[in-house]
Amino acid sequence: MIKSVFTVLLCVHLLGDFYFQTQKMADKKQGQFSWTICHCLIYGAGSWLLIFLFLHGMKLRYVLAFAAAHAAVDIVKYAVCRIFRERRPQRFCSFRTRRAARTEWQMHTYG
């Protein structure tokens, strides 16, 4: 049971943060709070759908707690990045995907 719950929650997290979140949304989350909220709502809906499909017996309050924890992390991350905009740590406040970062590095390195 614990392995299946962990597997579904891991899949929910990967889908919510890397598949359902477009590059446009990831870029705009940095500057506008409404995009952070939009991502959190999409994440919550995806969480509910996948958990409903694969973990039938899980209570709604656990799904809401999972989505709320993700929303809290994203909201705190947004607030910290807004406060430290000029001197923010690149890894913590970067909303770029690995592919975008790699492409930027290749363009910089190879001209």
C-alpha cells in the first residue's frame, strides 16, 4: 500500500511540475503571482484526478493536504524570489527547464 501511494504521489508531482506546467507558465510564475496560483490550481486538479483514479480509498482531505503543501512551497518560493530579486540564488529561483538552461548554455558556449 505504501509503495503504491508513494508511486502515485511521485507521478502526480512529476506530471504536475514538468508535464502540465508549460514553459510559458514556468517563466511567468517568476513575475506574476496569478501564474503561481494558476499552476497550483492545475496541480491540485491533476492531483485529485490521478489520486481518484489510482487510489480509490484515499480521503479527500489527504488530497487537499498534498495539493496545499505543494501550493505553500510554490507561494513561499515566489515570495522569497520577489524579496531577493537582485541577489537570488540561481538554482532556488530559476524557473527554467533543464532543456532551456542547456540550450542557453550551448548558445553562450558555441556562439
